Amino acid sequence: MPQVAVTLAEGRTPAQIRELIHEVHAAVLRTVNTRPEYIRVVVHEVPRTHWATGDVTLTEADDATAQAEEQS
């Protein structure tokens, strides 16, 4: 029974999440010998304030990008 976990920073629409689930399910179905009803896809959304790269949260990076664009 395949289970796929996807972790994303929050901010996608419900339609985008649904399409992601559909595409992941289809990929597993194409590549793994299992029945469709056995495939599990779980999407975890993480607040942008709780996800950091290089000690900079995604929110901080968003703010820095917005400031740079305003200065341009």
C-alpha cells in the first residue's frame, strides 16, 4: 500500500492542492503495481513562518523580495 507524503509551504489554492494529489496518485498508479484504492497521498502544509532555508524563513524571504521589487 503506497503512501506518499508531500510537504509544501502554505499558500496554494485548494484547486492546486487537489491537482497535485491527482497527479501524484496518477504517477504512483503508472509506476507501481498496485490498485488505485490502495494509494494514499497526504499533503502537509507548513506555515511560511515555520519553514526556513539558511536561517531565513520563507516569510522573511518574501518580505525581502517585496522590498527589493518596491525599490526597483
